[in-house]
Amino acid sequence: MALTAIKGFNDILPGESGRWHYIEEAARRVFELNGFSEIRVPVMEKTELFCRSIGDATDIVEKEMYSFTDKGDNSITLRPEGTAGVMRAYIEHKLHALDPVAKLYYLGPMFRYERPQKGRYRQFHQIGAEITGVHDPLVDAQVLNMLTAFFREIGLDEPSLQINSLGCPECRPAYRAALCSFLEARTGDLCEDCRRRLSTNPLRALDCKVPGCIQATVGAPSVLEHLCTGCDDHFSAVRSYLDLTETPYSINSRMVRGLDYYTRTTFEMVTTLLGSQSAVAAGGRYDGLIQQLGGPAIPGIGFAMGVERIALLLGQREFASLPDLFIATMGAGERNAAFKLMHGLLKAGVRVEMDYEGKSLKSQMRRADKLKACFSVVIGGNEVASGSAAFKRMSDGIVTEAPLTVAGFEAVLAQGRGISPHHLSTPVSE
Ligand code: ATP
Ligand code: MG
């Protein structure tokens, strides 16, 4: 039997990893600018953590978790999302005692047993951010602005921001009751899952992707019409801060989230380009979660973005960092000079490649093309003797004569490109 990866688990191959670095580096830049620090937590937690935070009657906990019993008879789960583990760590290490206002971000793999398809995998990656300790709607708007800034930073107009409010434990029960009686009159049209969850989690029906449920919930009561004064004022303030900073958004009163801990502001970044995998990022407030997990009554808000979906949206642009120089040699006699020059350039932070195997000049030049080197140089006996060589810019064949030294090539680079491609943080080419 051929050994292959587990279904729904992907390899990120070298041709693809440049795109991932581009996404991850942009996220780090934008988040750190906003005062967030990285937190790294384990990929496995006690199963109970996820049951207590995400909620027993959610798709994730009911069907999607990778849970198993370890050799010590403990029930362990590969994390299906990041917030629960981050908040567990926040409570366990009493980060709130240091400062209740923590701004944390994380990135890494998550695991859900779902049906694999484009944009939906069993191991996937999220980049997420959380702010604890602030009730004020200003912070909701800052989080949304940061999310918007991230997509601007990576150069995507898609996706667009949708927001909603899910109310709080004061007003949600009345909404739930109103929705329940609406749904009960249409039980026959609902899918089995939604019917079963009528009593435990009726809000899920609004997010169900089964066509019958989409149809049956047209005209369902809106959560926004059931908000208490506190939640209504909070949501108005979030919107007015977004208006103040001219952040584009739309209101989607049918948006509910697949995790039970959300309160008040919830949001998604949605795209029309990925079929039913329309959510590229999602999040919201979770004012009760920290307390629910045994910590103090401290509110929180955060989001997670799906890296695979962002990578799909970025499309086929080239993100690899390309060599600045390829050194070819006429013959074996010049390999010492070439190797020494390469060593010096690498020490100086210049990306350089050379022929490793003493191949023909023609095949060396083919390799320079294949590696998409910016410049090439051929070192022969004359070059070694004179200490100077012709550096050729590969894009247009323009040749610059310069000393065969680190400083010599750096001068060529500075004059030829302004800045070496390896120092660029933006994609090298469209
Ligand atoms: P969906 O509605 O597409 O199932 P979700 O509501 O389950 O998404 P969240 O739990 O909010 O997703 O996770 C945040 C983000 O993580 C999503 O917006 C998406 O970009 C990404 N994501 C979630 N599940 C997967 C998956 N199985 N494969 C790839 N990306 C995923
Ligand atoms: Mg899902």
C-alpha cells in the first residue's frame, strides 16, 4: 500500500509556502502595529475545554472533533479552533492579573472532521487575534478595522465585512423563543439536524446550508429587533465608530456563528469567489467565555481567518524569493573563485546560487533561467585574472562590468534594481 497523507490533510509544498509567508508576515505586521503579541498554545487540549466553550450542540462538538483517549485514559482533542486554548492559557497563567486588557494573536493548524473540498480541509490553518478586558464598542471597531487593514495590506478587495449583533444572556432568550415559534410552524421543511436542534440550538437553522432550511427561514424574526437597550446601544456605537473611520461593512441580521460563546457583535469577512466556503474570516464578542471557563468575569472579542481560503483568494501570483545572482563557471579551474564569491555574498545577505556539479555552461545558464535569478555572471580564466566580470541582468540582458567582489556585485545590484528583490516584502511579480 502506498503511503499517502491522511485525507483532508495537505502538504504545503515549496512552491506554495512563499504565499503562506506573505500572509503570515502581513498578519504579524498589522497585528503588532495594533499592539498584539503572539501567544503559542498546544495543538491538543482536554476535550472538556472545547465542549464547555464551543458548546455541546454545535456542529464542531457534535460531529467535527478529532478526539481520542490517550494511553493514560484521558480524553484529548486536537484543537478545532484557537480561542478556547488561548483563553484557557490566559486564565491558567493569570494574565488578567498582570493586565486585564490583553491583545493576543496566534497562528497554526486546526483540525475538524469535515467533508474535504476546495477551501475546506480536515487540517487547516487559522490566524486569529483576541482582545480581553474591554466592554467598550470602540474596541469592537478597532478589531474590525484591523481585520480590514490586514486584507488591504495583502492587496485583496474581496472579501467584504458583514456584521451583526447576537445580543446577550438578557435579550437572547426572548429572541430564541420568537425564532423557535417561527421554526416550529415550519418543522416539516427543516433538515433533520435543525429539527433536532430546535430545542437546544435553534439559531443554527439560520446558518444551515441545506436549501430547504434556507427557504424555510426566509422571513424569520430578526435578532436585531430583539436586542435589549444595552446591546442595541452597543451595536449602534460599533457602527458609528466604523462610519467614523469610513470602514466599509454591511449588516447581516441572519449571521449566527457556529460556536455558542458569542455575544453582541459578530462578524464575517465573506467572499463570493469560493463557492459555499464563503467565510474567509469570522469572529465576535465572547463576554461570558472567560468566566464560563473558570476565570474572572472579563469580556473578550476576537476573530480567526482561514489561511487556505486567503491563499486561494490571492491566486497565482508568484511569492517565491528569487536569487539575486547566479554564478556560472567556465570550467573546474574557476570553482574556487566562484565558491568564495558565493560565500562572501551570502554573508552579506545577498541571495546567490551557483552550479554545484560542474555542468556545461549551457546547462548552467538554463538553471539560472529556471531559478529566475535576477543577475548572472560567468567566471572564466580572464575574469579570475582581471578580478572583474560582466554581470548580466537576466530580464533585459544589460551587462555591467564590475569587480568580482561582494562590493562589486552590491554596486551592480544597487544601480540595477534600486533594491534587491530579496529585500522586498511585496510579491515579486504579478
Ligand atoms: P464555515 O461556515 O465555512 O464552515 P466556520 O463558521 O465553521 O466556517 P469558523 O469556525 O468561524 O468557521 O473559523 C474561522 C475561519 O476558519 C473560517 O472563516 C474559514 O476561513 C476557516 N475555516 C473553518 N473551517 C475550515 C476548514 N474545515 N477548512 C479550511 N478553512 C476553514
Ligand atoms: Mg464550519
